[in-house]
Amino acid sequence: MTDIITIGEILIDLTQTGTNEHGVPVLAANPGGAPANVAVAAAKLGARTAFIGMAGADGFGSYLRRVLRDNNVDDTYLLTSDAPTTMAIVSVDEAGERDFRFVRGADAQLCADELDASMLAHAKFLHFGSVSLTAEPARSATLAAAQMARQAGVLVSYDPNYRAALWPDEEGAVREMRAAVQCADVIKLSDEEVKLLTGTDDPEEGCRRLEAQGVRLILLTLGGEGALCRWKGETIRVPGVATKVADTNGAGDTFFGAVLSRLAARGDAPLEGLHLEALRGIVAFANRAAALTCSRSGAIPAMPTLAELEQN
């Protein structure tokens, strides 16, 4: 059995790392894409993971496949498209905050008829994000995968991961992102995404509203302040870990990958018998993992291993 299957975008993050002697921006071609990031983050922390998605038949696509393999992520269902590998141009400001611009390509080309229902059924979690809901045929493929997983009794996790540049307008984004909530057992969202998904600025009320819609576990990341969790009618806050930020790219994906890896380690029914204190420990572990990622540049290259976390 696979612990975690992720589906969605895999891409190249062209991330600014500085300027040369002429003041020209210097960009690093980092591997990225939120679902791919989650698969790698969880694999680095000991989980058995697989990725479903599409890259181009080009040098970047070959590189991304190698990254998955090098990080022990099953790449069997990383398919190849005639479209070029998708790129995200990531600018990073002095505080480490990011600005995204996308050059869309292969990631949006995944089709529902390319899914393997048997593979999806042999997992503890299927994870997806909202970026793959922004274009067809990837949108239909992602939702079909979530439905197949739920029918097989697999837990589904969802990251709204709002990227305004990929949606025609905010109204359409909110509609599609909210509709996907019905597929989810577990949701991770940022404080900026609370209102988009729930209509309220109040984090705790937003979590209550998501729980009322049937989401079993809600994880709300609060940057340096840590995370807020809603589980079985109770809300807890888990403080963050102070760190000198180099780059926040991949921090949320590291956090979610860490949470899913710890949940998957609980056995074949990861949410059954989960108590608040155990959840608090899982989220504290994820906060530490995210803080380590923030202390280094890039997304996947910055993600910690289990050995690193055990040493700290």
C-alpha cells in the first residue's frame, strides 16, 4: 500500500536568487508544484509516496522525473505531454515572500481516462490542490481521482492553494475552490484563504464552517505564529518555530507533507482514534519541518529529512 498519492501540477520554479554584476536577475530552475512538493516532503520524512501528473517531453520534464526518483517518490504515473513543462516565475522579496507568474503547459493536460482506479484504491491518502482545477482536462481528472479514492475508502486531502494569476477572476476561483471542499476529509489552508473558502475573516469560525460541511480535520497555517487545528469539534493552536527566513517557497507544502506522513504512520486508518494531544504533536512536528524549509532557498531542495528533524 502507498501511504500518500498526490495528483496535480509538477513544474519548474524559476526563482530569483539575486543579481549578477550587471544588476540582471539570476534565476534558479528549482523543481516545484505543490502536489509534487507534498509527495517529496512526505517521502523525505519516511512516507511511501507516489505522484500523478504530466510534464513535457523536454529537459525540464526529464529533470523533474529524476527529482521524484531521487527523493523516493514513485514516478510511474508522471506522464509525458507534447506541451512544454509548466513554469512558475517566482520573485522573492526581502522578507522572503513570493510573487508568482505562470507559463502554463503540460500540467494542465492530464486526462481522466489516464487514471488507474486500482492504483488510487491502494493508498491511505489522495492529495490534490486547486491549481489543477484551473484548467481542463486536468480539472476533470483531479475531481475524478478524488471521487475514485473516496469510493474506495481512501482519505482525501485538499489544499486550496489560491494563485490569482491562474484564475479568470476571483468569483470563479471561489466557486470552484469551495465546490472541491465536498471531496475532502482533510484540508490545509492559509490564513489568506479562510475568507475565500468560508466567507469569514475569523479563523476559528472559518474552521467551524468547514467542519460543518463534512471536513474531518482542518489545518490552518498562520505563518510564524504556527497553526490552528479543528478536530472533532475542538480547536487547538500549536505555536510556530522561530527561524531566520530565507525563502517561504514550499513551506506550506512541507507542513502538509509532514502532517500526512505522521498521520499515515498511524496505520491503515490514519484518522481513527486520533486524540488532540497526538494531533498537537503531529502539528508541532510539521511546524518544525516548515521552519527548516523557510531557513533555506528553493522548495524541494530546502525540505528537511527525517534525520534532520530528529537531530533538532
